Amino acid sequence: MRNSAEFHPTPIHLTLGHEQIDIESLDEAIHFLRSLRHDRLGGFAEMLLLQMEAARAPQQKAEAWTAFRTWSTACGLHGGEGPLPRAA
């Protein structure tokens, strides 16, 4: 993780059905999870969404991003390219 005052996520590419979705920011990830609220998959992300929405400091944002990457990989939406800094 970077030691800067700002949080700069590494974009990830998700596959949902036949759709490819690029997520490049924490706000985009939050929007994506909100769009799944009425979907079975969204039910598995309720606590994650709360963590992501509450993140304010750069370290919190980095941890929320890692949690989102971990969740999306576990759900089979993300191939897991690149190492995760730590499991969320």
C-alpha cells in the first residue's frame, strides 16, 4: 500500500453474467453494491457496503477497497489479478 495522504485504488474488472464492469474507484464500487441490493448476491455484501460507505481516512478507504476486492473474488466476479495486501 502507498504511504501517501490520498487513496488511489488499482482498478478491477468484474464479470457479471455476460457483462464486463470496470470499477475504478471506491464510489463506483459502492454504486455497484447498491445496484445489487435486491439481488441474491447483494445480500452477501450488506456489511461490506456499510464499511465502504463509512470509510473516510485514506487507510480506511484502502481497507474497504481490499475488502471489496476480496468479496468480488470470493463471489467469482473478479479473477483476483494482483496480490491482495491482506485478506479482509
